[in-house]
Amino acid sequence: MRVSLDPKELPDKWYNIIPDLDFQLPPVMSPAGFPLGYTDLKQLSPGKIIEQELDRKRREISIPPEVREIYLDWRPTPLFRASELEKALGTPARIFYKYEGSSIGGGHEANTAVAQAYYAARDGARSVVTATGNGEWGASLAVACNFHKIKCRVYMVRSNYQDSLYARGIMEILGAEVIPSPGEHTRTGKKVLAEDPESPGSLGIALSEAFEYAYSQEDAKFSWGTVMNHVLLHQTIIGREARLQMRKADAFPDIIIGAVGGGSGFGGLAFPFYPDRKRIRMIAVETASAPSLTRGRYTYDRVDVGGLSVLLKMYTLGAGYVPPGIRAGGMRYHGISPIVSALYREKQIEAVTCKQKEAFEAAITFARAEGRVPSPESAYAIKAVIDEALACKQKNERKNILFILASNGNLEIEVFTDFLDGHVPDFSFRQDQSEAALRDLPAVEAG
């Protein structure tokens, strides 16, 4: 079953959840420990992006016509019912997935990449710099930069740079300059390598290196791939479409599930359903090797290892925590979006953890039933979906389960072939390293 929308039904506004929250969201802080102001981000971000990041009053923010026109290249995206997976599981539950695999880059990241590149170009930037894990975000931003005739520089987590050759190659084919992180090009990279020459890197390290570059170039802007409020804002086009499609399918969701690395995909799908939160269970799925929500501390922390940018109130394992080298690179981050973190703190969403091997086992089950190879990150969501569907089977409950699916996009085929060959191990959470990293929190509050 496929539920499509007419291009005329493409939303023309993003949804800002902050005015609808029934609690006070802690402010973003500057590196000096003061509430963030416009000027604190001016060197890094375009003006409109800063306005969106700080906006706590407007419930809807208009999508620029130029951005919406590019969205129409792949949006609205389809909603599918996973009927074959339901049959394979023998569950009475109805499983639906919002398919974000038809976009540039093969994932939801394109929704914010196009917007951020547009605003950077409007502000006169000649290049954009970012950090990426597996490469879906970097690939999406590379294409978006091509649309707007600006250059793209990507610091890629070293373990992924070495393992994800297709992803790296696609970014380079698309014109991005891809640099392994940590590296010798920046002070942060040199410091990390001096302490650990074999460091696999992390998104926190790659972010510091990208920030260093952005600060050193007058005509460069930094693009955020996740975590920040404006990124989750751009992703809400997913959930706005999904609301219309679930209504057409006569199947309002009882459960919404999404993997969380920083939280943008999960937030993009779930936030537009927030007004109906009392009717819906919203479940964030994180990797067991970097369980920020379930094992982290709710406090202000740096977004990057070097502390070169903002401080966020979030669930964190400590900016210095380097997660093990799991293959879902987008989930190797130390913290979770402030909005997602606050929702979890207020017990308005749930969180579960999943090990790497069981996630990929679930992905294989899904692929063989539905014929689509998911991204490594989506594999974690699928494991939770299967668990919930089997719980419905045990209780004989007919619930509607909705989740977000990014496709592999040919970037990560080797992940699954390695898994089938028995070369993908599980990794444990490094609690001692997290505790050490949490002892170096910024002096904004005790925690």
C-alpha cells in the first residue's frame, strides 16, 4: 500500500514546536555561558538561520519559494504500509513508514541541506563547511551547494572515511572536498592525534575542525546536520506530510518511532504530531554504545570537543566521549537535540537502546520482506518497530505504528555485506570514558 500526496499538497510552512511545548525550554548558551544572542552566531551562520534558531514565538515559519521548488524534485515523499513485514511477523499491528530514501543523498538530511545552502548563498557565502559521519548528510549538502553555486567542505569522521568508501566517493563526485577527522589541518585534529594517533574520530571532533575552518574564512558559513532547533524545524516537513498521509490511510498513529543520533529525523517525523501527544507513544531509539538519553546526564554541554560553538542543555555523554566505531556513523554523537532531550526529561517521549548486531538483523528482516535496504541508522528504528509489532502480536492488539525510513542510497552496502559475512561486532558503552568526559563540563551549571 502506497499513500501519495499531490505536489500541490506539499507544505509551504515548517512547524516550530517550541510555542506549543507545555514547559519552558532552556535557552541555548554562548561559549562564554550567557544566553545566546544574534551576534554570537553571526560569524558561523546566515542571518535567517540564526532567527529560526532563536524563534520561540512563531508556530509556523514559511518555506522560501526557492527552497520549496527544489523540494518538489523529490517531495512529497511516499508513505508505505509494510504489509509484507506484517505478514512475516504475524502481527495484527499495521506498520507504516515514511520513506525519505528518494531524496538527494538518500535520506532526510536533504530537507535541511537545501534550506541551509539557500540561506548561506543569500548571505553572500562562497562556501559551506560541515561535519559528517556515514556521509548521507555530507552528500546531501554537496548537492544543495551545487544548486546554489557555492563550494562544500566536509570533515568526515575518520573511521567512516576509512570504512565508507562509497559515501566518500559520492561526496567527492558531487564536488565536496572531503577531509578525514581528526587530521593535521587543525589545532583540534593535531591535539587529538597527539593523544591518540589511532583515534577513530567522532562527530564532536569533526565539528570542532569544521568550526575552526569556518572561523578562519570570511566567506564561509557552517551548516548543522542535526541537534540544533532550526535543523529539526526544517525536518518537520516530514511529519506534516505524514499527518496528511496517515489521515488518507485512515490510520492515525498509536506509536511513532525514529532512530536518534542527534535527533533531527525523529523530531522531523514526531514533532508535527505533538498536539496529539496524549494519544501517541513516541519512541526514540539510540545505539547502546552511545546511549545519551538513557545513560547520559541532562546538563549544558559543548556541541564539539573544542568548545568552539554553542552550549546546549541536553542529555550528553560528555563532549570528549568518543563512541566506539559502530557502522551507523550518524549515531556516533555524544548528545541529543535540546528539544528531544527536554521532551524525554518531561516524560513526553520514550527512549530505548539497541545493539548494532540486533539492529542489522532487523534491517535484513525488513529488507527481505519489503525489498528496500535501509540506512544503518534506520536499522535501529526497525528493531524497535519489530519489537512493538511482536508485542502487539502477543497482546492481540491492532495498533498503527509509524516510523521514518532512509534508504541505503548505495552509500552503505558494505555495512550489510560485512554483517552477513560475520564481520560486524557489537560494542559496549564505555561508561568510564563518559564519566571522565562529564567531569569536564562547561561551568554553566553543575548538571
